[in-house]
Amino acid sequence: MDDILRESEAMVSLRAEVPAPLLASMRLFIDSHPNWDQYRLVQAALAGFLVQNGATSRALTRCYLRNIFPNQPGFRAG
């Protein structure tokens, strides 16, 4: 799948309905962690879920790590 999903591909928008308690928790987290925004949080959550549930794509793992550890240059696209 790494051949299909290239990190250099363009981003796509995602629109989803989110239950109110989840949205409230997201807002509380973002308010408490100013270095996070909704985009980083959703990317990390989706990538983390997929990695924890068996996805083996290096690009996906790198996406997860890049969002969790943004200051680590080894996780950047390259």
C-alpha cells in the first residue's frame, strides 16, 4: 500500500458528523493544548486507530508519529 499512498499526495478534506460529547472533548483538549488543532488531532486519532488495528503502511505510521512528535525531524516526509 505504500506504493499507492505517497506522503507527497495532496490532502483531502473530510466532513463528518461528530457526536456532541466527542466534539466537546475535542474542544477541551485543543483549548488545553494550544500546540494542537482540530486537523492535527483528527489525523493523529485516525492514524493511531489504524496503526493499532493492524495497518502496516510505513507512510501511515510516519503520519501518526509526525502528529504525536511534531518536532522530531525523523518523522517528516522525505
